[in-house]
Amino acid sequence: MSNNKPMPAATEITAPFWEGLKAERLLIQQCNACDHWVFYPRRHCPSCLAHDLTWRDVSGGATLYSFTVARIATLPDFADEMPQKLAVVELDEGVRINTTLVGLDESEIQIGMRLQPVFAQVDEQGRRLLRFTGLDKDVQSLQQASMTDQAATEPAPAADAPRQIALDDDVGLQSLVSEAFSDWSNEIVVDQALIDAFAALSGDDYWIHTDPERARKESPFGGTIAHGALVQVLQSRLKLALGYEITGFTSMVNYGSDRLRFPAPVPAGSRIHARARVKSVERLKRGTQLTLELNTHVVGQERPSVINELVILYM
Ligand SMILES: [Zn+2]
């Protein structure tokens, strides 16, 4: 898994908290002078100002204090997590923690509900982030969920058997022409590893694609983005739900493209999918030419990332 998401940097004061998470333990400071629980980590007790705090294990039992559902990614790197359930959670010790709810549908989230911690593993080095979920959820599977390869393709929606149209059936071919797009294809993840592989293959290793640190600071997109040409060729991995099949030809060639545009960026880590429509069918001397307008979008985005008017020649 490739992941450009910003990661917490442990400091001398906060390191025990992050090390605790790695070991699936929730450690919170408590003041030895007045018993006050302290979070975020500090040198002194905010209640009595004593410089005498001890890290202690707590159960993680908690209550949802407040939440919001973010539908637009705060950084492009989080596009794959939308919608994100950002929450303030109150531990039974009384301290509040900013976190993310996982494994919960929006309809299940209620202020005041009981929660349990999820030590979500986020990289191969074993780093974990503290998240929360409902008491009836399977914590073990949620802890690993962020490590599973989300590129696993979902099957294309079960389409009815495609309509077969013979190449010599003019009326049938013209009936394919439509303003309406097909259903969406399967989804795939365009992660940094894929972008890096394409940069190596194509020789286009411009920093806006390959340097997450610099892109976070300098790119207008707030992070790295995929090459337009990469997103274009990934069309081969997207199974279109066209609903027809042309029969009765001896060869079919990709004749090129009438129009190719990259109107919107694909941030690293995005899921993409595509849909298409038949724009025109023409019978020419060289064969029957079908123009397929194929649009690839970041999942959930109105504006396409690639518009490709593919010309397919049947002979
Ligand atoms: Zn104190």
C-alpha cells in the first residue's frame, strides 16, 4: 500500500502515546498531585500546574461528544476516505480526543453513543492511529482495514446480457447513439506506487507527480496527482457497463481519439471509475466507425478527470 497521508511526528513529550498505540494500548497522562487526567500530552498538569505526570493505561471506553461528516477531502491525500466521520470523543476519564469514527454508517452515529477504540494500523512499519467505533463492531477487522489493498476491484454491476448487434444492422447501430451515459464501471485506486511506476515507464517524473513532500507545499492541488496519460490508459482496467456487443466483424482497431481532455486532477490515493456513451456511428469507406465518449471520474466528483472520445473502427 502506498500512502502519502501526513503522519504524526512523535516528540519527546508525545512519544509514549504513539508507542502505546503501536502496542494496541491507550496511554493517557495522569497528575500524581491532583489525579487530574491530561490529554493532549503535556509536561505539567493544566489543573494544578504540578510537573508530576505519569502515563497510565486506560480502557478506551468512551462516549461520542460531537461529530461532523466531511464530504470534501481536507487534503487530496484523504480523497479515498470520503465521507470522513470526524469526531470529538470523551474518554471515561473525562478527557476529549479528536479522532475519526470508522466502521459506522452515518445513520448509526448518535451523540452520546458508547464507543470503543480502534488501533488502526496505517503502514507497514506498524504505525497506528487511534480511531473509534461502536461497541457492536468487529475491532480486529477495522484495525487491519486501513492496511488492506483497496485497489481490489469490485465486480462491475451485474448487467443484463449485452444486446448483440450485427455490424450490418444500421438501425440497430444507430439505436446505440445516446446522450445518456452507461452505469459506472468497477473502481480502482490510483496510488503513489502506480504513479511512480508510470513515471519510471514514461520518463515523466515531474515533481508534481512524484514528490509528495514538495507537492504538499508547492502544488496548487495540495499533494501529488496522477499523470493525465496514466489515468487515460487505466481505462483498460475499468470494465465498462455498455450493455451492447457488436458482432459480425473481422477486425476492430483503436483508430485514435477525436478529443482528449484532462479537466480535473486525480490526487494520489483517489479511487476512479468510468462510464461511457456512444456518441456516433458512421459507415465510411474504410469501415464502420463508432465514437465512444468515455469519461473517467474520481469517485464522487462531478467533473470528469479524463474525457476521451475514442474512435473504434470495425471492419
Ligand atoms: Zn494536577
